Amino acid sequence: MASDKIILGLDPGTNIMGFGVISNKNQNLKVLQYGVIKMNKEENHLKKLKIIFNTVNNLINEFKPHEISIESPFYGKNVQSMLKLGRAQGVAMVAGEINNINITEYAPKKIKQAVTGNGNASKEQLNKMVQKILNIEIKDSKKLDASDALGAALCHLYQKSNNQTTKKSWKQYIISNPEKLI
């Protein structure tokens, strides 16, 4: 796995936003923080967006993540809901961008595939696997958005690890087998 990284995972939403911060130091995974921001009592959409921006900005200032992994909006039949979700994601991304942090988007199926091995896994299955991998207990079913965010962070870590591992393995192969070079 990639070494010495802090990743902020986000599951943006305008009623509930999940977040999770993980650290990977010397291949030792640790959860630094996770939770949800509930905004369903706030009626003003612009105020919700401000809450999202401020929350992400505060998490960045507190944990100093190297990268942000964000769940991208999925296809939905309600155009108005998709528009609001896209705005929530955009505001979260701007918070990362103004802090010069690399941001990567992942589709929900990609996150589920990376963490559970099944792109069609339920939120509950993802939650159980996140708990097992990170050795934490998330009891509150309302915190499924937090486990989605932690799943996004894990997915990003795994994607980065796979890309780096491949490069390192070929380099190691050449170093270990110089006679194989033509």
C-alpha cells in the first residue's frame, strides 16, 4: 500500500454528508475521524452548501490530508435531487482545490468493488467490510454515509497502491533479473 498518506473520504449529500479520514503510515491503517453532518433541518439550500464547504475546509485544516477521495453522484431519476447532489459535491471539491489537494472521484460501484469485491454490494455490506478492514465499530445505521466515505478513502488507497505496486514490481523485476533484458 502507498505509504505515509492521509486521505479524506467524502460522501456528499445535501441532507447528510459522510466523511472519513484515514491514515496509512508504513502500511498501518488508522482511522483518524469519521462521522456525518446532518443538514436535513436546514431549509435554505445555499446554507447547506456553506455548511458542506466549511466542514470540508475544517477537516482539511485539522487533518492535513494529502488527497481527497469523493463519491461521485450516481444516476438518478429525480433531476432536481441530482442537481443538488452535484452542487454538494462541487462545493466539497472547491474546498479541496483552494487548499491545493488532489481530488479523485469514484463511482459508488467502484468503491463497493474495491472494498467488498462486489460492485453491487449494499450499503450494509460495505459498512461491515469497512469496519472489518479498519477494525472499528459503526453501530448507528444513520452513519452508513460515514462508512461510505471511509469506503471512498479505502478505494482511493487501494487504487493508488495498485498503480504504484505495478510500477515497483516491474522495476524490482528488472533489478532482480538483469539477464532477462534484451
